[in-house]
Amino acid sequence: MGFKLAPVDVVDTISREDFVKHYLKPRRPLVIKGLTKDWPARDKWTPEYLKQVVGDRTVPLYNNAKADPTKPINSSVAEMKFGDYMDLIRSKPTELRIFFFNIFKHAPQLLNDIKMPKELMGGFIESMPGMFFGGSNSVTFLHYDIDLPHIFHTHFGGRKHIILFENKWKRRLYCLPNATYALEDYDVANPNTEKFPALEGVEGQEVFLEHGDTLFMPTGYWHWMKYVDGSYSLSLRAWDASISRKLASLYNLAVKGGLDSMLKMAFKGKYANYRERVAIKRAERSIR
């Protein structure tokens, strides 16, 4: 038992009309396998090529831990030359991953290898494409993006396991107060519903991305990701058209970003314990 996971819809191609009607407006995830078929990046972005263009850059590395109570979320645990890191994830399993790396700042020519999918929707934040790298065993903890964008997440070089939930389930997922992520005490791939009973029956979706696949994740969707193979992904972000969503984004950045980090630094473990207690109480009330 545990979560009720359904497969994500998969298409090779889709028209703008069908995408807007069936996925963008109702905010449903979708895998588009052929979205990148005319991207130079699909064949060009091999590990060897990426090492060639940015291999000497030093990059911060992150592990599977959610966050030290004394530090802001997404604090790095180590640094390494990018080329050495690429060798690492291809040679053996590792938890170490690269989070939201602006590779285009160091190699702007790579922008010529991708295309914003403007044929499907508008609102793309062209200044904010970001890349994510991980070795097999690397996990991106369960969360939703604080600025509430729509995301087109394209994977390269291997497989990636992704589990998604609508934001309406956030209390049942034990969302922490002032945060966009959940308790780290349960395994999303195999949750212990005796210890965390609110997880029982929560409805989500599951997909394994392969090389070249693009996952559309609507605004506010919770996502958990595990690299099955040492590989990497590109996220293209787009604003939702509604004013209410943009206001919610600003609120999240101020309260769930800045305030949360300040409270962590000020109260450390006490704040962490308080948040966990509140998350559990809210989850228990949501069941009742």
C-alpha cells in the first residue's frame, strides 16, 4: 500500500491547442518524447562535449540530505572541477549532485543548442535555464519550486525516476511550515505509512524519463527525483498567466525563502523540531 501512483501521459508530439486544453489549463503533467527531436543538444551534449566546454569550472555539490537546520536549504557539501565530477558520475554510484547550474553563463554557445517550446505556450523566463546533474543514487528531495513556474524538464544521458503530486496534497505529504518541502523521515519511493499514516492513499503520478524526454510539470507540482544512471537534465521555466499565481510566487520568495532561512539560522534545532511537530499535526487533521 502507500501512495496511489498513476502513469504520466506520454505523447511523441502535441499541438498547442491540445496542450493548452488538456495539460496547461487543467495543470496536468505530460511527457513529450519528441519535443527535442530538432535540438542540437539531443545528440551534441555528450559528457565529453560538456567537459570540453566547462570542464575546468569549479562547481558546488549537494548530497541527498534535505537541509541542515542551521543552514539555508540547498547548502553545498563539497566542490569539484566540473570535468572531474562528470567522470565521477559515469564511473560509480554517488549521492553527489549539481543543483541549478547555470552552465550557459560559462558556455553561452550552448544556448544555440536548445529551443524554448514557444509553439506550446508563452511566458518563458529566458534568463533562467538551469541544469541538474546526478550520479546513480542521487536523489532530489520531495518539494515544489518556490517561485511556482511551469517547468519543461528535459533529461539527457540516462534514466531518471520521478514521482509527482498535486499541491492540494501538501498537508498529507507532511509539508513543513514556511517551506516548500516535506519531512525527510520518509522514503518517497517506499513510504512507511504506519509511521506516517497521512501518506496512505495520496494520489500521484510516476514516470521514468529517458534520454531526450521532456516532462511538463505544471506550477506548484511536488516532485521527487532519483537518478537511475549518472545523467543530467535541463529545466526551462515559464510563468503562469494568472496574476494570483505571480503574487503567490512573490509571497513564497519572501516568506518561504527569506523568513525560513532567517528562522533556521536564529533558532536552529528548536525551529526544526517545531516545524516537524506542526507538519505532523496538520497531516493528522487532514486525515480526519
